[in-house]
Amino acid sequence: VQLQASGGGLVQAGGSLRLSCAASGRTFSMYNMGWIRQAPAKEREFVAAIGWTGSATSYADSVKGRFTISRDKGKNTVYLQMNSLKPEDTAVYYCAADMNWSDLVQRGAEFWGQGTLVTVSS
């Protein structure tokens, strides 16, 4: 599985962005997908994950109620809709894939995209 993230940019606090992660590979539909972020001088942090069927989701407490993860199997794409953005959301956001849900949520995913930078100004 190869992953290509896009959609990052500069936004003011309170604004919105939608990240996309396009996956290639015939087994994409079998993988759990997620977003992990890394802020400057900080460790990687789990953000959100969605199960391979699309029915199960999980969010970090810091983004619950503001971010929504979804997937379009027909387009082999996973999305992260980010609303009510805060300066502390500033980070490089990576999409990730793993058949094992625990590995994905615990930031040890098998496949990673290249990351897209989100900057939220105050």
C-alpha cells in the first residue's frame, strides 16, 4: 500500500481544512486507516482512525467533536475533516495504514504517507 497525503495549509484559528489520503494497491479496502500528527519538538500523536469496513472510528480526546475521519473505498481515499482548528493543532499530519487496529492506534502502523503540514495561526 502506498499513501499520498494532501490538503494541508495555513488557516486561522477557528477555520477548517480537509485532508485527503489517496492509497494505491489492490488491498486498500482491507486496511484500517488513520491519521497521526507530529508537532515541532513533540512526539507523534494519534489523531483518528477508521476501520476497514468504515463502521468503526476512534479519535484522540483532543480532537473529538472537531475532527471527522471518513473513507471512500471507491476512490481509495481517506479524509480528515478538521473544524474549529486551534493553534495547538499545528503539526505535520501523516496518513497511515495497518491491518492491525491496535498497531495503527498506537502509532506503529505498517504503511505511512509522506505527511502534509497544517499550520493554524492565532
